[in-house]
Amino acid sequence: MALNQALLHRAAKPVLFALALLPLAWLFYAAAADQLGANPAEALIRSLGDWTLRFLCLALAVTPLRVLTHTPALARFRRMVGLWVFFYAVLHLLAYAVFDMELDVGEMLLDVVKRPFILVGTLALALLALLAATSFNGAIGWLGAKRWRALHRAVYAVAALSVLHFFWMRAGKNDFAEVALYAAVLVLLLGWRVQQAWQARQKRQRVGHASA
């Protein structure tokens, strides 16, 4: 299959790396060219948050796309896309810390307590940090494959917390269109994973009955 062969090419990962940097490059350009609107700090913070959600949806879509399109080479990119989720989430936090809080740690801690959407966003980032730290092959050997897979199912908790963070942030402006879109995508992807797990369980039971 041509697509699968293209994804196996040694240039595929550098191309993905470059593409993943494009949103950040655009934001740097927009900031330098004064194209971020009347409140550039808020626009930057929110744009980085939006890109975190987009990369999260993409990371969760890798396995369904691999299975549905019969393109096993897509698995090569799952870890990289997941790390880009963490990268943009960290930038989102840093932009908030610098432009909203002026690096005042005390005020940031108070903000976490006072505003629930900051709290759930912080929890999502903490889980992402754990997943990023254990995303390498050595962690699989250290934790054991079964425990590693169980740990990395926390990505769905990250997805739920991220959507809740986005929902509460938009609630003040009664703007839920984008929230509904991200929620629908993530529910669809989670539903596919649940269906696959159920089918795998049914298959194991049939094999067990046949061998009994």
C-alpha cells in the first residue's frame, strides 16, 4: 500500500515534526506582526490550549485510523503525536503563567483554588507529564507491559479533564460550539475503543469455549 510505504520512509517523522511546529511558528509570527487582536496575551494562551486539544484528538485517532485504513505504519507516529500534546500543553501553561500571572507562584496557586477550570487543567497536565515521562521503551520494561498499558489508559482521563477545562472556560461567555465539537470527537474515539475491547473479549470467550 502506497500510503503505508510513504509512512515508513525515513523522512516521514521529520516531516511530521515540522508540521507540528507550524502552529507555534504561526503564533510567533502573529505576535510579532501584531495580528493577535486586541488582547494578544489571551489570544496566545487560548490558541495554545486549542492546539493542545487538537493534538490530543489526533493522538487518540491514530489507532482507530491505523485499524480502519489497514495502515500499520501509523503506529510509528502515536508516541510523537502524544509528546506534541504535552509540548503544547506546557506552552499553554507557560503562557498563562507569564502573561496572566506574571510568574507569581502564590497568585497561581490561589488561582488554582479559586477557579475550577484551572484546577482540572492542572490535573490534566500532571497526567500528561506522567504519560510523557513513561512514553519510552525503557518504561515498558520497567513497569511491565500490562501495568504500562493500564497507566496509559489515563489518556482518556486527560481527554475528559481537558474538555471539562475548556467547557468551564467558555461557560462565562455561553460559547459551547467548539466544546461540543471536541467532546463529540473524543466520545466517538472512546466509543470505538470500548467497542474494540468488547469485541476482543467476545473473541477470547469464543476461543475459550471452543478449546474447553
